[in-house]
Amino acid sequence: MITRRILLAALLSGTVSSVPAAWAGADNPLRQRRSRRSEVPDVAEFHRQDGRRGFVLDRSSENWLLKPLDADEVLVLVPQRAPNGGTSFETDWGEEIIRVSSIGAITYYPEDQPNGVIAELWEPARAIALPSADVDALRERSARAAHQLAAIMGRPVQVEYGAAPRDGLGLMVDAIDLAVTGIERARSAGATLDFLQRLKIAPSDWVDMTVADDLLMIRVNPLSGYAGRPSSTRIARYLVAYETPS
């Protein structure tokens, strides 16, 4: 087990691209699933030791991605040095989501286990990729978002979007999804959002959010993949903070 954890630590630190055949053999408790493999997958599924659904971790590109198996939203990970060694991976709202110890033990911090739960490498998985979209799909999604926000707010909310490159339309659709979810979460957390009459997803070179009069502007970078938009939690926390007196 120690050997396996050391290899897993090297995997997540990006220092190892393959492993000895022995790791796929006798000392690998999952050898029945991976007995023919000799390379550690860049995209893998992890299971929780408490029996609940785990997550897919995708480290195949510059920005590492994590997708909980019980959710649709993809999280972008930011590595940080952990206080007691190892590496902590944080979300875009600054909270730890996984921690890899110096011997490769992985602790997962989902909402239902804020104190953490051990996660174990299980099997290879498919890469996490943004779905493609066209202008019609973006138009349809913005119209549907307007209906969703009207139900959430109890009044009409206009949904707008700026012109984006064709390759970035999938990101624009995803950003609308997360904006709706973020607004709903902010309302559930007690934010009234009385100002909100318009939502706009605006292409930009950076990612941020601003409020101007009746408009919530969410700036996204359509060509930066999942890292080019804020998470729904970051949107919700921004809106709650906006209404909280300093």
C-alpha cells in the first residue's frame, strides 16, 4: 500500500508518466481491473471509502479538472502547498476540494463531508470536455435561462450574451448554466437580489463579475475552457457578499 501511495503521489505531482509492471500486479488491490495496463491514467475515476459516489480527476491539460460523479458542474483546481506537506487543490472560490499527502493518500472534501473522506484510485475514465455548441444552442439556452430566472425571482429577468468565437460557444452555454445555478444558490442563502433585472455573459480576456444598476455582468474567456468561467459557487458567494453590508 505504501508503494502504491508513493506512486500515486508522483502521479498527482506530474513527475511520473508510467509505473513498473509490478504495480499492475500482485501488490495492486485493483489488479483485476487494470492487470493489462502499465501506465497511470491522466484521467481517472476515484471512489470514496464511505461508499458514496466519488469523482473524476482529469489532469490531461494545463488546468486540472474535477467532476463529482453526482453533479454536472466541472471544477477547476488550483494547486497549493498543504500546511503539513503534500499538495492541496482548491476551487476557484478558495476552498480545498482534495489533498494529496506526501505518500499519495488522497482526501476528498465534498459538501457532505467537510472534514474529508479518503478516496482511492479506481479505473481510467474519459477526458472531461466542454460540449460543443452553435449559435442556435446559445440562443435557446439564454431563452430557457430567462424562464428559469423568472421562476426563481418571481419577475422577468432579461438574459443577454456577447459575441464569442465559434470554438467558445460551448463555454458560453456552460457559463449561462452556472449563472442560473449561482443566482438560485444566492437566493437560497438569503440574498434578495432586488436589483437583478438583467444578466449578461460577456466575452473577455479575464474572468470576473460586476453589478451595475440592474445588471449582473459575468465576464468569461470563451477560449480558456472550463477555466474561462466562474463556478456557480463563486457566483453565489459574490452575490451574497454584494448584499452584505461591509
